[in-house]
Amino acid sequence: MTSRANQRAVRNILRSAHKPEKLNILTFATHERYEQNLCKTGHNFYSLAIGKTWDEDYGKVPENYHIINTIPDYLDFDLILAHTDCERLVSVHQHLSGVQGGSGNKTHIPILRHNHVLPDIRYNIEQQKAAAKNPNVDFYSFISNYSRGQWGFDESNSIVIEHGVDTDFWTVGNQRRENACLSVVNDWPNRDWCCGFNLWQQTIQGLPARVFGKSPGFSEPAQSTEHLRQIYQTSKIFYNTSLHSPVPTVLLEAMACGCAIVSTANCMIPDIIQNGVNGLISNNPQELRSYLEMLLNNDSVAAELGANARKTIEERYSLERFTQSWNKAFELATNSYRG
């Protein structure tokens, strides 16, 4: 360990004995709108600009989210929060600890890894599951029990923090809804394997469609989150064709805005949407097509499904529950860490 890393370690130990009300959390930009909600826990987040950086097309940078190019020596951190990506975590661990390689967290700062994704079906699943158990990580969290199980973890070695939706922002509105099928996906044509672009093409042909998302040459993203909210509020149907995603954030946002949902029935979506109650789900292309056609011709059914979708978000995915869960995770991670 270098002398600089040693000095930081001493300061971190002293700071942990007198934890401040607002934690200093070192992190990396991964999912902008998710991290917007995370900032509502009230802590100070310092996002190291290596690899992916914050894209303001997906959301504004919150006031308590600070983008940094290097790790400042004068700032002491209470927690390192890694979203999914371990490569950036490895380099930061080496920088803070002054140690190359080895096993175990030597930063004297607890490390929490929050996993948003599922094992990539294009590669060896068992190898990915083994690699996910990083020797430098002290605590693991997942967005659902489903995701946790897919990675081979359980309640003995991880926690679950389900999504939260700001239902004061993502709300129904009172504008006329366009009789069309809305989809919101980034880089859609290049991510058919997980987002179902070919399925969408097969099932939407000849039907009125609206598409937003950063897919160069195919579609453009919303101009702002306010614009995206308006897009949801003015769309009668939201059509989700995800094949390999625990639950797309845009699906929850569309539900909060009262869209009638038509979706594939993959991963944890059947745990959220009860077919015929708060949406319509299937993995059969012909059935998905029939759902879209029916809703395009039936305003009352669409309105009922949309109202029930909104109710589901209010009851299960409130922002208050989300921030409480995260603050509990932060407390657990910092209080139980032994270094």
C-alpha cells in the first residue's frame, strides 16, 4: 500500500467512527434515470468519469451528483457503489488501495455492487455467475428476487432493492391520447437479442406506431424527461418487446403515466403485469398482434388497463419505498463493514 493510500485509509477509518448524516458515495454513471431517483436519498454522489459517462439525453444531472475526472485526495468516501460493471471497480480498487491484484477489499471503504442486468445469454452463463462473485465486493444487491436467483445468489449473501418510480412526476395528465402503439428503446436494431426488434417489426406491421429512443438512423430520443412524460401521456398503448431484461424502466414509467400495456411475458414481467388486469402479456407473436389491434379499437378497455397499471406502480413501486430501501442498504453496508 502506498503512503497516500495509507493516509486515506486512516482517514476513512476515523470517518467511519463518526458517520455523517449525508454519506460521500463514490460511483460510476450507469443508468441515468435510475440514478436520478437514487440521488433522492439525499447523499452526495461522486461519479468517476471512466468508461460510460452521464448522458443528458436520458436525464439531467442532479445537484448532489458530482461528475469527477479523478479521485480527489481531500475527499473521504463512506461507500463505493458499483452498478453492474466490475471492470471500472477493479481499477478504482487498485487506485484507492495501492494494491495490484490480490483478494479482498483493501480500500478500507465498503464496496456495494448493485446488479441491474441478467447473465448475458450469448456467453457462458456459469462463467458469468462465477465472475460475479468479485473478491473485492463486500455487499451485493439486486433489483428483484428473480434477478438475484438468476445470478446464483440468495438472501444469505445479498439484498433486493426493487425499482421506484416518482409518481408525482410520471403521472397520467389530461391530454388526448394518440391511437398508436408507443415503444421507447435505445439502440434497438442493434440489440434485437435482448430488446426484440425483429419481434416488433413482425407484429407492428401496418399498425400506427410511435418510436423514441437513441437509435441512430432509426429513431431519436425524447428531448427531455418532461418531453418523454408528454409522449407517454399522449400515447394510448405502450408496446414492450423486451426478451432479456428483468424489467425495463420505460415500462414502469409508461405504467405510471396510464398507458395500456402490451408486453412480452419474459423475466419478471409476469410478476408485475397480470394478464387482462393491468396489461396484456404474451410471448406469442400472433397474440401480441391481436392485443394491439383490440386496444386500438377499444378505448374503454385501454383506459381500464391503463388505470390499473398506474395503480400497480403506486402500490408496489413508490419512490418513498425505493429511497427507504436504499438508505437501509447504505446503513447496513457501512455499519457492518469491518475492513
